[in-house]
Amino acid sequence: MSENVFRFKQFTVHQDKCAMKVGTDAVLLGSWVNAREAKKILDIGTGTGIIAMMLAQKSSAEIDAIDIDLNACIQAEENVSESAWAERIRIHNVSFQEFSTSSTDKYDLIVSNPPYFSDAPKPLTIERIQARHTDLLPFNELVEGIKKIIAPFGKFCVVLPSREGKNFMDIALRNGLFSNKILRVKTVHDKEKRILLELSQQMKPISEEEITIQNDEHSFSKEYADLTREFYLTERQLR
């Protein structure tokens, strides 16, 4: 299989035009989010469109997917048009700040695999800077925008590195978004890599879970395989 093509059970992702390729973060988030009851979904920073298509597979929702990068939107349009959900997913080439200010819709599910580096060395291309660094979408502006367009009982789900995730939780809390569910993700048993958060405007007891991606043999664990089984085409993709 070409590195520019990634096949899932019900859809194919072409990624030759995108700065950021299919990765574990997107697969984790799309697999973990509960979208069954969602009627209107927003995917922020859609890239190839992978998470939008994963959530379309899991729901009957209408989905808006936005990205500031034109090439990413062209790629997402191509991928979505070849999927079974082309009539339910709309791609928008727009910044989240502009979209959240101009949109009159309210979303009962918002998801994002956002840029998160703030002080790390920057990559060479503007596309990768947009995809990986918070320069164009700082966490405070992300939270402020979500507050404008989230439905009263809607939820926002995000995947972040652990350190940035703690910072994001603090910013969200100060703006009235409360963490309701947390999934802590480890690559091996003693090293936390990522944190997945479900937030809402309702203060609830926090439900926390933990998953290890790799086992002691550095193969993907059974719990990761079980979480992602709806999507991966073969067990070989999990090795």
C-alpha cells in the first residue's frame, strides 16, 4: 500500500496533498468519540477528512469539516466524494475564528485534532506550521470559538499531548467548559503520550480511563485493537 493511501474498512484516505498524514491521534479520537446521538457535528482542522468520515460511519449526523489549508480541503473533498457519506459531509476552507464568528449553527458534537506546539522548533513549510503549531489557533481562541457554537448540551472532544492537555483543561475551565471524560493514552506502561478529553458546559463527575497502545513486545495492545476495530481493515495495520 502506498504511503499516500490509507485504507480503512469503509473508506479510503488519500493524503498526498496534506502536510499531516494519517496518524494514531486521529484514529484514537475518531474511535473514542461517541457520536451515535449526534445530529450536527463540526470537525475543526479536518486535514484529510479522516475524523469526519469516521464519525459519519458511526452516526447519521450532518457534518461540517473545516481547515485553513486549501490543499487539505481539496484532499478532504476528494476523500469525502469517494466515501459513502458525501451528501452528509461539507468541507469549508476557512479559519476556525472566522467560522465560529459567522456561523449561525449550534453543534451538539465538536471534535478537533488541533495544532498544539507553542514553543517547539518549527517545521520548514507553512502547511506544517499551520497543522502543528498554535500560532494561527491558540488554545484560548479555540475555546472562545467553541463557546459560541456549541449547543447547550453539546460536547467538545479533543486529543492533545499530555502536557498541552493539562494546559487546555485549565483554559477551558476558566471559560466555562468542564472536563467530563478523560482517556489517558500510554505508548508503553510507564509513559503517558496523549490525553483525550470530552468537555461540555455541564459540570459532572469526571470519568477517567486509561489505554496502552503498545504491549511489552511493542506490538499494538488488545485494548487499542478493540477500540479501533470498526475502522482498521486488517490486523496487519495494527502491527
